[in-house]
Amino acid sequence: MADSEIRDSRLWENGELKINWVRHHTPLLEGLDKEFKESKPFKGLKVALSVHLEAKTARLCEVLADGGAEMFITGSNPLSTQDDVAAALVHEGLNVFAVHDATPEEYERGIRRVLEIGPDIIIDDGGDLVSMIHESYPCLIEGVIGGCEETTTGIMRLKTMEREGRLKFPMMLVNDAACKHLFDNRYGTGQSVWDGIDRTTNLIVAGKDVVVAGYGWCGKGVAMRAKGLGARVIVTEVDPIKAMEAVMDGFRVMTMRDAAPVGDIFITVTGCEDVVTKEHFLAMKDGAICCNAGHFDSEVSVSQLKNMAVRRRQARKNIQEYELPNGRKIYVLAEGRLVNLAAGDGHPAEIMDMSFAIQALSAKYLADNRDTLKGGALHNVPEEIDREVARRKLADWGVTIDTLTEKQRIYLFGE
């Protein structure tokens, strides 16, 4: 029987409905599932996974399990775990340690439970598993073949560990794969952030001033969708090149200090901390809405807002109202956590089909090359994996493309 720590095992049927819907809209994972069932690339391996625990992640877990992996699963954010999905995975016989709205203690316990089994492969989203195993379980590091990191924030943490000489096993930079960040980060984040905002607030976007903090691939997607919804978009940046991109894409660019009194909706997508702080809250309009689409809940400084508010209350599900000394009210969505997952269902299934195909194939790459990938190095996803995922996706769409003739190949690349 599966080991687990979940909210309510009786919720499994609703979770299974969600996973079934995903199965019908993730053809790349479906194809890999059939292949892995035959080849069993993860036979005898234990996989520790910490990713936002909803239906698309559940499908990835099923694919890895069908490939022979013994799965140990937890969430990567206290508010993004869906209890019915967790129950469905336990019903299927997988090991799950995650609950929605977890306390800090419950969240940490989930991380520890999936590490204490001594994983061979780690699949991380934000770096909590990798950080914890290095800090608290160094005795288990020797048994780790390697890991895969899903998101920008996690890669930032990994690069710091590598630079400081603290990373002790190879990590695949899944987020940096073209078929991940060009589509997941841009189109997935762009749509899912607005899904979360719209379903939570039930307010119109058209005609409003939307401030997007950060113009990386996620910020580009959020700004593009805001423009499509009829908003006037302002971008704040610290990188002069990205700021130029935003200007040439047709957006206003200014500092957060200048944007604070203008914006109606503020969305942080930076991976940094203290992007929206006390001075900005005091300058905002009455009724301004703040939310975060970065991995950690430190971009909108909710702690500063709590300290300065004269009163606060829940205005609506996933909306907290803070009244400031000046009488103005500021609204924060999903406690400043990832709005697209804490107040929504995350990225569309078709987008995560590509991202999780990259994850599955990168994990297989680690398993296949366990004898040659050594030491604490960061590895880009091999180009052949990226291109294989792209080819499969085009085939699913019924799209064919040209191929180079031999003469053209020689012209471009030489003999």
C-alpha cells in the first residue's frame, strides 16, 4: 500500500476526473507513456518529485511510474496542491505527502518525507528538494544520479550553489530548454496568470492600467495577454536590454515608484524579492490589486503591508483586503503566492504537455547516462531532446515543415 500524508483519501474520484481530462489533452505524455511501459527506463529507481501538485503534474507522475519509477511526491507551494488530485495518485498506488494550504511545518515535512527514502533522481520546481538534501541529508547525496529543475527561480538557486561549490550532483536545466521557456513561460504563464486573476476578482481588465514587474519570458507573456484583454500595460525592469524590448513591443516602461500611483493591477514576475514594498503601497490608488506570478511569495512584500495596515479582512475567496492609514484599500490575491496556481489551475494542459515531456525525457537521459554524468555540474537539456519534443508536437498538430537538401546543409554547415 502506498505511503502517504494527504488531506482526504475520499476525494480521489474528483481528482481522477481532472487527471482523465489532462490525459486526453497531453498527447506527448501519452506517447511517452506507451514507450516507457515497454522500455522501463526507470526500473528499480526511486524518484523524488516536488512540483505544483495538480492534474498535469499527476500525469507526469503516472508516466514516470509506468516507466518503472517508484514515485515519492510532494508539492512545491503550500497553496497549489489540489487535495483531490493527491488522493487520486494515492488511490493509484503512488506515495504522496502534500496538502493544500499547508502550514510551514507541513510543507517542510513533505519535502523531508520524499527525500528520506533516498532518491536516485530528483525532479524539482523551485529548488527546495535540492537545497534540503544538501543541507539536511548529505549522507544521501552519493546515491543521487542527478536531478531536473523546472523553473527560473530554481535555476537561479542552482547557479548560486554551483558557483559556491556546494552542488554535489548533476542537474538538468529543464527551464532553459527552448520547448519549455519559449512556450510554458510565455504562453502558459501569460494565459494562466490572467485565468487566476479573472476567476478570483470577476473584474474587467479592459481599460485598466496593468503594471508588469519583470520582462523575462513570463513577463512577456503576462504583458502580451494583458494587452490582448484591452489593458494599458506598464513594464518595470532592472535590465536595460529587456526594458528596450518592452518599449519596442509597445509598452510604457518606468520605475515601480512612478508606476505605483498609476496602476490598477500589479503583477510581479521577477524571481526577486521586495519588488512591491511599503513606499509603493502608500502611493497606490484606492482599490489597487497586487498579485505575484513568481515562484516565491517575497516579490509583493505582504509582510510590510500587514505591518502598516490598520485593518484587514477577507474580501472574497483568495482576496485579502488591507486598509492603510491613509484610508485607501489594497487587495492582495492568493496571499502573494503564485496567482496562477494558488488561485487557478495553472498552465493549460497542452502547454504542460511539452514541459513535462522535456522533464520525462531529461529524467530518462539521467538514467541512461548515470555512469558518465558525475559531480556538481549544471547541464543544458540536449538539443536532440528539445527537437524531438518539437517534432512530436508538430506531428500532433498535423503540421509539416521543410527539410534541408544536402546542398543546403553543406551551404549552411559545411562538409
